[in-house]
Amino acid sequence: MIISRPGLPRRERGAVLIVSLIMLAVLTLFVISMIKTSIIELKIGGSSQTAALNLAAADSAVDNFLALNGGRFAPGWLTLVGAQGPVAGSFNYTTANSAYGALGSSVVVTAVQLSCGAWSQIGTMFGAMSLQAVQFDLAATATGGLGTAGTAVVHQGIQAAAPGGSCV
């Protein structure tokens, strides 16, 4: 007959302890993996927000430039100064006139005259009164935004009618 004594320890093998430690290790690795994934997703989301902010700032700078200089596009116009040239400050899109500047975006606007010549869309015109066309490329480069170093560039093509003989 077997007599059990309540005060003496039984011979336990510890299988439950080993299984629970293995489960704890697996769960810890799973949690670490999820934390790394969420950090990467946060970085991607921040980059997307910065890219969208910079794109909107660059697009807004192009719109601002076109609004300030509408109707002024003519051959050689970019080299002129004063009332005949670009509106003063239209190349400088600063925080004073930009809601995006408060979010850290800075925008540089550049304009280049690409060509000047016969306007082929109107048809065949002859003589001194035939219209000509001048084409410009307007580029706005926005950088920064929410403390990061993202960049967005927006190009806008502009074509304006020019009087005959003005393209030299």
C-alpha cells in the first residue's frame, strides 16, 4: 500500500513550465515583429504626407506665379525689369504668402523661355501681322515639409500669343 505524505514534495517534471516559456518567447517575437512593422508604416505615412504637402506647395506656387503675371508673357519678358518684367516677388514664394510655409515647405520658382516662333495651331499666316507663339517652362521646387527633406517638382508649360515679328 502506498502512503502519501502531504509534507513531502512529489517528483514533478516541469513540462507545463517549459511549454509556457516557449509560448512566451514566441509571443514576444510576434510582438517585436508587429512593433517593427508599425514603425515602418508610420515612416511611410509620414513620407507620403510630406510628399503630398510639397506637391501642394509647389502647385500653389505655380498658381501664384500665374496669377501675379497673367497676361505678361511675351518674348524676352523674363529679362525685363520694372513694369514690363515679372512682378516683383513672384519668384519668391515665402512663408509670408504661403500657408505651406508654416508647415516647413519652402518653394523656389524658376521660369525659362523655351522657344519663340510661328504659331502653327492657328493655321498658315503670312505677312507682318501673322501671330507668333512664345513658350515658357515654369518649374516650382518645394522642399522640406514637416521637418523632413522631401522634394517635389512641378513643371507648367505656358504658351502665349506674340505679335508678328516679335520673335527675333
